[in-house]
Amino acid sequence: MGNEMWDFVSTSDLDDTEQAVLSQLKVDGRMSSVDIAKRIGVTEATVRRKMARVLEDPDICIQAVVRPLRSDVGIAAIVGFDVDREHIISVARKLSEYSFVDSVYAMTGPFDIIIQLTLPSTTSLHDFLVSELANVPGIKDSESYMIGRVFKHSGRAYQRSKTEEKRG
């Protein structure tokens, strides 16, 4: 386990045991309740009870997360949007409707909204930004950043990809 300060899951409405359970699941979402109990020093029954309570929260879910650029097919990008203030929420909701948009964030700083997306090609990214979003009210400008390689995603650090290992 790493530095305890950085293992904390920021969920103030959960007790210490629930936060410890979530921290373990964040590392490995398939970890058994027996293993979690051993690692955090409580009984398996306590872990099962705490997990049941935590998973009732609609803001918490356990899911498989696929690393962007898992294969050589497609592109992943981060796009920042400059949006009129009165349209930030409606634009964020519109961007959330696209299945290929993985994350949508309202931000502070130079961009009002930042998204992460995965598409089949740079042409698809261009068409999405220039054509599809052209008529969305409130979007003033965008700036795109292509993801070249993923070193850490959703809390998990990655070593060499299978494609890199095949290359030697």
C-alpha cells in the first residue's frame, strides 16, 4: 500500500471503514471481501455490510475501466472548450450525450469544459469538433490535445502495453 494520505477516497459522508473499503476497491475492483477485510483489519461481515451500504449510493459504482489507446486502433483526445457562461451546463449536458465521450468536466482555469473522448480517427475528431458541434449554442472555441501514450488512468499506473512488448 502506498502513502496513506494519498490512498484516501474523498467521500466525507462515509465512515473510515467505508473509505478504507473504497480505497481497496479503487486499486482492484474485483478484490474479494475476505482480502479487503485482511488488508484493513476488520471482519469479512463488516466489509460486506459496508460495501452494501456504499453501493447504494448512486454516485459510487464499480466498473471495468479500459485504458485509452488500448490498441493501435483509434485515437484518444482531451478537448478544452471556451463556453459562454450562461451555456456551460447545457453544453456539458450535450457533450455527455455522445457515447464516445468518456468524461465531461466543468472547470476553472482557461477552459470552461474539458472532455476526454475516444474516436476511430483524427478525421472523426475533426468532423465532431467542426461539423457536429458547430451548431451547439454557447461554444466559442475549442483546443484539442491528442493522447500519445497513457502512463496512468483512473488511478492505475500502466507499464508497457502488449503492442509495445510485441515490438520488443
